[in-house]
Amino acid sequence: MGSVTAVLNQKGGVGKTTVALGLAAAAQRAGDKVLLVDLDPQGSAGWAMGVEADDEHLAVGDVLRTGSADVATAATVTSGWGEGVDVLPSSRSLIDREADGHSDATALRLRRALEPLTAQYRHILIDCAPSLGPTTRSALAAADGLLLVVELSALSVRGADAVMDTIEDIGSRLNPHLDVFGVVVNRAPASSTEAEHQAEELTRHMGAGAVWKPFVPQRTVLNEAVGLRAPLHDLGYRAKATVATFDRLYRHLNRVTNASSAATDATDATNATNATARPHRPHRPHRRTEWAHPPMRWVSPFRMPSVGAGVSPGSRPRSPS
């Protein structure tokens, strides 16, 4: 079974899509099959992988509307990067799903649709919209864990505050196994006093183990890869250092997801044993204190603590009118 990872930050422009694309390229380079779910109405991730967002064909919006695994399978296409990297593309009408509301039943549709697909992929990466609206909540309800992408700026680090609050809510109500896989720092400058200060703040409040190394450096080659709609490693020697960075981050993702899956299985086995041993006691929903991997508590440095299988792009099924 593959793992489902949501890549997000509520602040736009921090490079979530760049990180998702870099990890997908590293997975392909490692020979692992990966599915990228483009949950951003802009459709940037799918476009960079050779798949246009439109309203004529089945897309992720149809999956969110129906919660159907059959629709998800039919909407999934082989990316322009070649075999091993598939895309569940966005559509221009995806923004309409933001009007679906915050009901639990709506939030669980994506999870229900993606569950059968996890057997086909090593990783499913969800590139979230730069918001904490219904589509992002659906991603968190479907995910095994999340990667928080930040830049080393005060506003970017501050944006993590609202994300952690949302994790608390989703974890307690919809996804008790939701884990915080870690924080990926993107566009790290070679030398900056302010960036160093923000890195120290981020590490102090999230924990040294939560902030992944190496940081993704500022490199024009990342933009070039997107412009060429090609995986990073196709750019050859000029991308060598950046490719090595994403290869290391991908290996770390594998370690973290393997450990998370093992811990979740152990927790489920314990709960099943306890339920069998005491059948007269009704099973209680997971409380936060019972989580195997509780989301890390975020203490913001900016506020006082409060009290209290693939279809080729040319033959994509059309969306029902």
C-alpha cells in the first residue's frame, strides 16, 4: 500500500508545487510509481507535467463531487514525463468545489475515492491549493500525513500557524491517523541574516527533527524545468546539485512514511485486540491523547499562547455536462 501525502501551506508563492514536482521526479528516478493529485484550481502541477486543466474531461473536481474510485481511476492520466508518473488533473471549475461547505461527508469523498488507488502507487502526492478551504480539508482527510512547505520569511513561517490549527480540527474529527511528516524549506538563499533567523525560529518551534534537511536552494533551474514541462533530472549537469537535494528529500519521505505506516498498523492492531478482549465496551473514537502520531503542537512566535491505470492525455474521458 502506498502512502498519501498532502503538500501544503495556506500562503501562496512558497513553492508547494515546486516541491511536489521535485519529489515526483525523484520518485520516477528511483523507479517508484507515483500519482500527483492536482488540487489547485490553477492546475500548475498538472501543466508542468504535460496535462492541461480543462472542464471538458474528467478531473479531480469530478472526484470531489462524486467520491467515486471509478471516476478517480478514469480521470487519472499518464503524465508527459512518461511511465511511472500519473496525474489526477485539476480543472478550471475546481474552484466551485470551495462552495461545497465544510460537512464531514463532503470532506471524506476524496479519501473514499483514493483508497483503492493506493495499491497501485508507492506515493500519492496531493498538491493543495494555497488556502485552508474545503478542498484542502478534503486533502487532509485523505492523507496519511502532510508536508508543510515554507520559505525562510516571517510571513511564510507565520502562515504555518493556521495550518496547524486546521490539522488539529481535521485530526480530531475526520482523520485520527493524520501525521505531520515534516517541514520542507524551499527557496533557501545562500546567505541571509534574516533567513538564518527564520530557520532558527522554525526549528525552535517545530523541533529539529521536523525540519527536513537539506533545504531546497534558490535555483533558476527549477523554473526552467517547469517551463520545459520536464522532470528536473532531464536538465542534466546544470541540475545535478538540485536533483541530489530532492533525491535526499525523497529518501527521507520514504523513511518517514514507512515508520508512520508501521506505527499506524501497530495502533490499529492494539485497538482491535482491546476491542476483542472487552466486547462489552463500545469502541470509542480516537482521542487526541490516543494518537500514535499526534500533530506537533505549533507555538507561534508571532502571538501569545492562548489559554485554554493511466489513460493517455489524448483520450481522457469527458466530464458530464
